[in-house]
Amino acid sequence: MRGLHLTADLYQCRCDAHWLTEPQQLGRWSRQAAEAIGLPVERELSCPGAEGGASTALLLPGSHVLLHTWPKERGVMVDVCLSDAQEDLPAKARGLMQALVQRFQPQWTEQRSLDRGGGE
């Protein structure tokens, strides 16, 4: 088992407020972004989040994408975790993360990358 797990904490997002408060719209757009770079989405789940925010989960074969928003703080947490079953894993993971981050137009971000698995 191998994979790549990217995380981003987005601060002071300058996007329209509805991207931080409308779970179904956030879910639909996230699905479109994943599919546009060739990631097959098996299931999309969206629901109200903490403090009036939105939460979205995309389930992919052996992988997932998660978004959680905090409108009062204009903040977003994003996880993109892709398994090695995905072709062009690093390019797809980074491309999707870039699209997700750009949607929210943060003033600054904290991003991390973690190689998963690989134990022989």
C-alpha cells in the first residue's frame, strides 16, 4: 500500500460567502474538479458543517477528498489522499489541491505533504 496525502489549511478566504456555507454546491463543484483531472468519484457526501459551515467528502477507489469550512473565520481545511492505484498520483493529487485552494482565494495557506505506506 502506498499513497500521497496532501493537506491545506486556508486562512482569510476571499471567495464568495456561499462557497463556505452551501454544502451541496461545494460538493458538486468538488466532484467536478476531481473528475476534470481524471479522478473517478464513487460517492459524494455533503452536509452542514460546524458553526454554519459546510463539509464535503468525496470517496474514490482507495482514496478520499475532504473539505470543511468555517465561514466566521473565512477558513477551510482540505485533505486530498490518493492511493497508488491512481495513475500519475503526484500530478493528480497536486492538481486537485491547487484547484481546491484557488476556489477559496485564501490570503495565506499552510500546506503539508505526506507519503503514505511504502513499508516493505
